[in-house]
Amino acid sequence: MLNQIKKEFQEKANPEKSKILQGFFKTGKGEYGEGDIFLGITVPEQRKIAKKYTRLPLTQLKKLLTSKFHEHRLTSLIILTQKYTNAISEKKKEIYDFYLSKTKNINNWDLVDLSAPTIVGAYLLDKPRTKLYQLANSKDLWEKRIAIISTYALIRNNQFEDTLRISEVLMHDKHDLIHKAVGWMLREVGKRNQQTLESFLKKHHKHMPRTMLRYAIEKFPQSKRKYYLQKQSK
């Protein structure tokens, strides 16, 4: 089955798109996606492939997730999220543990954003969130992004505390991708409870990275956005 899915990838590979994707996902030396290799396959095409291989066992998904090809890893995560959603509770834990054992391969923002809320966030909805704080305090960029993006599942269930606390942990992170991720999750909190977001902003907005603040207040009225940005610049 694994050879069959790899054959489909090769048949759909597009060298022209590959070059575009490698630029878009910053695969150059010193960039966040350094060394990543793309086949040039669109996400809709990958979803079609994934749909045919939802029964792929974890042993074979592991080989896809540890592949040098970005599309192999993304498709493996599409399948894994589907498996998690349809699994009984015992299997959910197995998938959650498997996912966290492979974070070094979940190494670009699209891979994290696709999978972290559906697997890590969903699993921790009714459990202690210690793991999120371990990830947030990691030295690894992608583990930190997994920590904050996983809280999207909590936000959707009107549980905001961990998003706010992890945002504080990551407040002074140096990477733009963390600034964007934190700002995005804060914005999602605000869409559900603006008072909670504004209480957070009153405490932190002067010290937040500019990009983080801009993302967080994106849905505010223009006058209120202007107020926070001007207050920060003083």
C-alpha cells in the first residue's frame, strides 16, 4: 500500500510548482524551512490521495511522516487527523502519542496548522494541559507553534485560559511565525469573547511584538485598532 501511494505522488509531481512552493515555504539556507523538498502537488490533490488511504496503519504512516518530501508528510498528517477523528478513545491516545513522538517531522507551519488542533488540542480538551507548556518552552520553533495552535481546539470550546497563558510564555519569542500564530489565536479568543482579549491586551499590548498585536486586533473596529497601535508606539 505504501509503494502504491508513493507511486501516485510521483505521477502527480510537478517540477514547476515545486520551485514555487520551495520559495513560498522558505526552504533556502538559513530560512525556517531550510532543506525541505517539494514534489509540487497541491493540497486538494493530496486530500484526494489521502482519502483513498485512510486505512494506512501507523507503521506505514510513520514512513510517510519521516519522508524528505513535504507532500508525503502533509498527506500523512491529513490521514492521521482523519484517523483521530474517527477513532475510539484508546486509539485516540495512541495517535496522540504517535504524533508527539514525531514533532521533528512536523516541521513547517502548514503541517502544524493542519494537525495540531485536531489531534493535540482535541485530545487535551478534558485532560491536563501540561504537555502544551512543555512544548511552549521548547527550543524548537515547530513545537512552540504546536503548543499555541493546539489551543484552537480549546478556544472553540470557550476555554481561553491556556491560550492566554501560552501567549505569555511566547510573548518575547523572536520568530515571526510565533508572533503570527499567537496573534491569530488571540484574535480567535476575541471573536468569541472580546472582553477577555481586551483584558489581556491592556496588560500586554505595549510589550507585544507589532505583528502579534496586529494579528490579535485585526477584527476590531478601525478606531480601536488605531488606539492600540498608537498606545504601543509611545
